[in-house]
Amino acid sequence: MPATARRAAGPATGTVAVMTTDTVTLTGLRAVYGTGTRRVTALDGVTTSFASGTFTAVMGPSGSGKSTLLHCAAGLDRPAAGTVTIDGNRLEDLGEDELTRLRRDRIGFVFQAFNLVSTLTAAQNVELPLRLAGRRPPASDVAAALAAVGLADRARHRPSELSGGEQQRVALARALITRPAVVFADEPTGALDSAASRQVLRLLRALVDDHGQTVVMVTHDPTAAAYADRVLLLADGRLADEFTDGITPAAIAARIAEQATDPPGGSRPPAHVAGEPSC
Ligand SMILES: Nc1ncnc2c1ncn2[C@@H]1O[C@H](COP(=O)(O)OP(=O)(O)O)[C@@H](O)[C@H]1O
Ligand SMILES: [Mg+2]
């Protein structure tokens, strides 16, 4: 259920936030990799928004632009054209320092491959974003973040001593320690078995239901997508479909099948080639 206004609480970012019902707005987003014959248009004019306190699943075939969309929306990459507004801040108007601060304080990012630092304990991984910002969070905050993901008793374990599901929950605790307005997750359950996936998905759902945070999750799994309030389907860098009704695994799978057999605009562009990231 969309909230009518975002939470006013949260760490100071040094940037001006305005009250809005949308935590994230994307307008005419274009992203291009490479140049010349190696040029790939990864996003081709995507306009959408993510309302405060909602959970959106982003789906679509491999190569359709899902990760690029998430990276641009999270300020990890700059789009070639279009605007991203997060929490009232237009990312293109921010300098590198301001963008870094906004990313650190208001945005959480969770990767398929967890991206934990192998030499650090779970607790040290969780406090890392704040440490990098020159802050030392109280041990009780770190313990609370680990407890929130059910890992109170794993604080001193290193990633290699944890299961995949536990590692992803440490990554989630790390993303949540700053209480971000929005959490982006790129196939967060892609490397997990179904029991571990369920735990991670329930935690993401609880962020929205219990704390009014906004979650945007890329997944290719209709069962995972069924935890969301809304599904976006990308095809060839464009928004091909979006729905909020019929959010069940079977209905989502049917809708994807329909999309695959009846793509908008007909023919697909030529096969893509790899190049320098420049989105
Ligand atoms: N670093 C890169 N260099 C060149 N092309 C890229 C790069 N990253 C992604 N692409 C291309 O951009 C398109 C979209 O990729 P991506 O956003 O990763 O898709 P998805 O996450 O949906 O699989 C694909 O055609 C992919 O090959
Ligand atoms: Mg991807």
C-alpha cells in the first residue's frame, strides 16, 4: 500500500529532501554501453516511479536492461539521458560527494553474489558502510541489524563460515544499517535454495510492511516476484508491461509467457556485444 508521504526520519544527507509520494522517479532513462559498432542501448527511454512503501519486482529476459535500470536508479551508474530522482533529489544535479552521501545514507543495494568482504566478520561487514563514512556505529546498532535478519548469533563468523542464505542476510543487514529510504536488490535470491530465498524475500517484504521502506528487486523467478505489490516487465530496454493485479507465481509466469510471444514493437534489435560500461 503506497504511503502518502515518505518518512521524515533518517540520517542527514546534506542534500535537500522534499516530501513526495514517490521515493524513486525515472524519466526518459537511456543507458548506452560502448561506441560505434559496439554500441548497445541497454535502456531506451524508461519512465516509471516507485512509490514510498511499495515492493516492485523488475522482470524480463536476460539482457533486457534490468541490472542497468537498477544501477542507474541507485546512482551507481550515470544514465546517458533522462533523470533519476530519489527522495526528492535529482541525481544529475548532485556532485560526486553529494551523490556518494545520498547513496550511503538513503539507498541500500543488495547483489546476487552478496559482495561481502571475506576477511571481515559478519558484524564488521555490517558496519563497513558507516566505517567508510568515518562513523563508528554503536555495537548495539550492529547487533540489532544482525538480529533483524535472524543472525544475532553469527556476528563473529566470517562469510566462509556462513551459508549462502546467511551471507545474503548479512548483506541485507549491511544495506539496512543506514535505514535507507529505498533498497535495490539485483537477483538477491538467484544463488540461494528455496528455503533461504523465502527468508530473504520475507525480510524484504517486512521492510515495506513494517518500516514503510521501498524495495525494488530484479528477479527472473515468478515465485520471488509474487512477494511484490507490482511487477514491471522489461524487454529490449523498454518497459513492456506492468501490473499490480494477479501477483501470484502462476499469473506472473503466464503474463511473462504472453509478453514473450507478443513483444511490443515486433522485431528485436541485433545481438548485443560487450563494451565499456558508460551508462
Ligand atoms: N559493461 C557492459 N558493457 C557492455 N554492454 C553491457 C555491459 N553491461 C550490460 N551490457 C549490455 O546491456 C544490455 C543490458 O544488460 P543488463 O542490464 O545487464 O541486462 P539484464 O540485467 O536484464 O540481464 C545487455 O545487452 C548487455 O549485454
Ligand atoms: Mg542482470
